[in-house]
Amino acid sequence: MNKIKEQILADIKKAMQDGNGELRDTLRMLISAVKDEEIKKKKREEGLNEEETIEIVARSLKQRKDSITEYLKGNREDLADKEKSEITILEKYLPEQLSEEDVREEIKKIIAEVGATSKADFGRVMGTAMSKLKGKTDGQVVKKITEEELS
């Protein structure tokens, strides 16, 4: 079992002992997503590796960010606040996020590496960037910086 999954399970147990329902429920949803992925990838016995677990956490974060946008459009501040608190909980299980400056430097290196010269090369740069920066930053930040650098 990887360290992230072990930490999530330990935190669920602690949340149950402390009576912290929000933390418990959020982490149960996360561990459920991890177990679903293990079943899907037929890795029930050995489990997912840390990178795969980080992908699931990042996906869960993105889903919550998307939900916040929709809730705010529908004037549901209460539900948006709940999603924001869940984001705070989930961020704990991701590696330290890169700053925009660090992402910009990585994008510049990738542009040079793939020989990109115009916006037509956007797809190649994004593909390489997302594989290198997966879990370390938000995809929207990568997209924005890549567009700026290729302009």
C-alpha cells in the first residue's frame, strides 16, 4: 500500500475518533475513488502506486472546483462553501504545488525541448507539460502560461 493511501486511511480513523464528520466523509469519498480505480485497473491486491493515487486526488480537486463554479452560478453559496472546505482537506494529499513562476520556467524549458515556435504547437507543449507537471499544478494554470508563452 502506498504512503498516501495509508495516510488517508489513518486520517479517516482519526476523524472518526475525533467526531469530525466533514473530514471523515470527504476522505471516505476519496478512498472510495481510489478503490474504484484499483478495481478498474485490476490492481486490487497490490493497490495503486503513489502517482496514480495523486492523479485521483487531483481529479477530485478539479471536480470540486468545477462544482464551486456551478454552485456560484446558481447562487448556492452554502454548497460552494462546502466544496471549498473539501478542497482544503484534499490539498493535504497532493505534493507541494509549484508557483506560477516555477510553472512558467518549466513551460519555457518544454517549449525549447519540443521546438515549439507558434500557437500551432500548443497541443505538443501541453501534452508534455501535463505529463511532467501532473499533480504539481493545476491544468488551467499550465494552459494559461503555455498560451502566453506561445503568443
